[in-house]
Amino acid sequence: MKKISAIILLVFILMFATSMVYAAAEATPEMAKPTDPSHLSFFAFVELGCAVGIGLAALGTGIGMGHAVGGAVQGIARNPETMGKIMTTMILGLALIESLAIYALVIIFILLYTNPFKIM
């Protein structure tokens, strides 16, 4: 467990460091004071939040899909005659669960590509 925690911590530190370098490299004249540390830390935390957000969305939808498929398999095992209805309902449920991950991805793209420091 300590190895996993150390790896996760290392990944977060690397993401934070690379996002600060990326934010500094992408600074354009359109941005107000691009070398201001508050802007760099803002973009670093946005990237960190997006990474954590998509990870949690994938984790949650994966767990939900696993429970859905497990419940469907148990239902079919108990009553094989209802296989068609259970499979249809399960596939519809899986599509709705997957849409939650897509919504999270859209929100993360909005967060990544929105620049609140851009001068109008």
C-alpha cells in the first residue's frame, strides 16, 4: 500500500510541476502578467483538478457498470427466461452510466480550455 501511495504522490507532483512549466511556456501577450505566480498556480490546480476529476468519473462509472453487469448476471442465473428483458434494461443502464463519464469529460475540457486571465 505504501508503494501505491508513493506512486500516486509522485504522479501528482509531476503533474503539478509539468503544468506550471506548460503554463509558463504558453504565456502570450493576450494574458495579463503571464509570469505572475498566481496565474501559474491557477492553471496547475486546474490541471490537477481535471486529472482527479476524470479519474473519479472513470472510477465511479466503472464501479457502476460492474454492479450493473453483476446484477444482470445474477438475475439471468436465477431466472433464465427473463434474459431478454434483463439484457435490454442492462444495456440501457450501461449507456446512461457511460453518459455520466462523457459529461465529466466535457466539463473537464471546458475547464482546461477556458482562460479567465485573457484580456478582452
